[in-house]
Amino acid sequence: MIPTVLAAAVAALARSLAALRLQRWNLGAPAIMVLAGVLVGLGVQDSVAAALNTEVAQHVAEIILAFLLFVDATEVRGGRLWGNSPGLVARMLLLALPIGLGAAMLLGAALFPDLSLAMLLIIACVVVPIDFAPSEHVVRDRRLPARVRSVLNVESGYNDGIVSPVFLFALLIAGSGSTVSTPLAALGTALWQAVLAIVVGLALGGVVAWLLHRSDRAGWMTAQSRRIAVLLTPVVAYAGAVQIGGNGFVTSFVCGIAFRYAHRLLIARRIHRTPSARRGHALTALTRDFGLLEDVTALMTMTMWFVVGLATVVMVVVGVSWQAVVFCVAALTVVRVIPVLASLIGSSLPRRDRLLLGLLGPRGTTTIVFGLIAYNSLPDGTAADTVLLTTVLCVVGSVLLHGAGSDPAIRGLTDRQRR
């Protein structure tokens, strides 16, 4: 265990020391950490599967997902709930996302006929949500139209929060150690957990933001304690919701939305009421309070990419079926592109921009964490192994396809438009 931890830490340290140089070569943290995991996995392959399939690993994955959902909810740019293009975002989240889930299930039924509908839904929830960790530069690429960047940013921030209750519902049906016996009972349980989670998340996010604001105005906090308070908020949200029987993932996500909204509102009022000499201090609070949270979450996600590298070795040794390869290639391409194009029919976006939204759909940490949670929650057997296999193939394929391929796609489509 210690040599593996050391290897992961050294890989993360090396990547941090050369981050800018590696970015110029389109080598982000995901590629470096996956490669390091593969190299380490070659020497410890016998113990990797057993280490992944433990209760501790599952709880770690759940906490990481809670952080990711909270951060995603607080990072939406533009200051509006659904960004600067709410109509387009609604099409992507309310049309393209469900169509993509359905398409993934149909494809899975054709390639994995022995899997139940619940298992097909679990796999669809694992492979469909997008996450720009493999190609972080895309949402900042000025060659992309502003609307495209805004829509991609909001979609990637919200789709995992929308999918998470569906994912947990599918796990309940699949019999992951629960007492739920029928799909209707599972639906009732999932709905009650989601409603409870929304109420708790909204209340907690607003209250914590207000307490942060009041404590700071009273002079009770330091800059460090503000950052620590923000860091602890998703932990309190997730653990608190689970303790009272709610959906901790939905709570973390909704808490992030409420916290961000209340935080911005209170800071804006403070800026309006304070003298101009002190407004700079209030303005920097909009970004400084999230610094520690973002750094810790980034470190957690780097660890997840290292785990993917370890799991890749295990999957190769066990055997990779052609069905899984075909499924993951399709999930990264047509299962993303076709639903996006269908959902944007009749919109004001040019054809080029619609195609960009479909092509730029990397899979990252959300897929990893969903996959690990499912792998640990399901009984040992073919179904759990298929989930882990599709998770690894989808994520590694996205690192190769979107990590290195997004720049040529953007360049080709934008250059064609100029001509």
C-alpha cells in the first residue's frame, strides 16, 4: 500500500512541477496520472481488484463525488443559475441528456443481452455525463463561440447532479444490498430521498453562506478559516443528508447552488454598501473563498485518475471483450453527438456550433466515481465486472479522444467557418 501511495504522490508532484509545460503538449493531469497508475499497476495487479472492491473505497468515492457535485454547482460562470444561454442549456439537460441515457441503454441491450434493465441504466448513468477534466482547456478556448463555452460549462456542471438520483434509483433496483423489493418501491424511496435532499441542500447552502457573511462582518474569521468553512460545507451536506435518510449527492449539488447564489448576493450587497476603498476586499471574496475547495477537489480527482490507471491493468489482464470496446467507442461518439443534434433542432445555433457541442463531450471524474460506486455496491459477478470495464474503457478512451483530439476538432471546425 505505501509504495502505491508514494508512487501516486510522486506522479502528482511531478505533474504539478511541470503543469504549464505539460499543458503546452496537451498532457493534463488525467493523462499523467493514468499513465502512472498503469506503470504501478503492472507490479501490483494481484491486489488492485480486491482494494477497489471494499467498503472503504466506496465511501472514499462517495465523498469525492459529493465534493465534485458541490464544486460543479458553484463554478457555473455568468452569475445566472443556467448561465448566459438558459434555453440552450435546457435543451442539453432536459432533452439531450435523457435521449443519451436511453440510447446508451438500447446499445447496451444489444451488446450485453444478459444484463437487466437496471444494470443497463446503471451503465448508461456511468458513461453519459460529461466532465471536462480530460480537456480542461476547452471551456476556456477563445476560438469557441462564447455561447458554446457557456453551454458546455453549465452542462458539465449540472448533468452529474441530475443523473445522480437516477443512478441511485438504478442501484436500488439492481439490489445493491438494499431492502427494496420492487421498482415501484425503489422509485418511491428515490423520490423521497431526493425531495428530502433538495430541502436540506437549499436550507444548508443558504444558512452557511449567511453565517459566513455575518461572521466575517463581525470580525470573527480569518481568510484561512473562511476557506476551511467552504471546504467543510459539502462534507456536512453529504453526511448530514445521509444521516437523516436523504440523497447525499443531490444534497451536495443543491447545497452548492444555494451557497453560490446566497454568497454572490450577500457579497454584492456588501460591495454596494461599503466605501470604494474597501470594495476590492469584497470583490476578491467571490473567488478567494473557493480556492482551497478547488485545490483539494483537484487533488482528489488526480487520485481517481491514478486509480483508473491501476484498474486498466486489471481489466487488460482479465480480458477486454469486443462488445465493451464497441459500446464505449459509441458512447464517446454517436451516443453523444446524435442526441445533442436532435435536441438542438430548431435552435438559433449555427450547424458548426451544434456539431461542436456534440463532439466536445469528454468523460472524466464523474464517470470514474459513478463506476467505482456501482462496482462496490453490486454483488460480485459479471454485472459488476462489466460496469468496471466500461468505466475504465470509457475514461481512458476519452483521455485519448478528447484530451488530444479536442484541439484538432476545434481548429478544423472554426477554420472551416472562417473560410
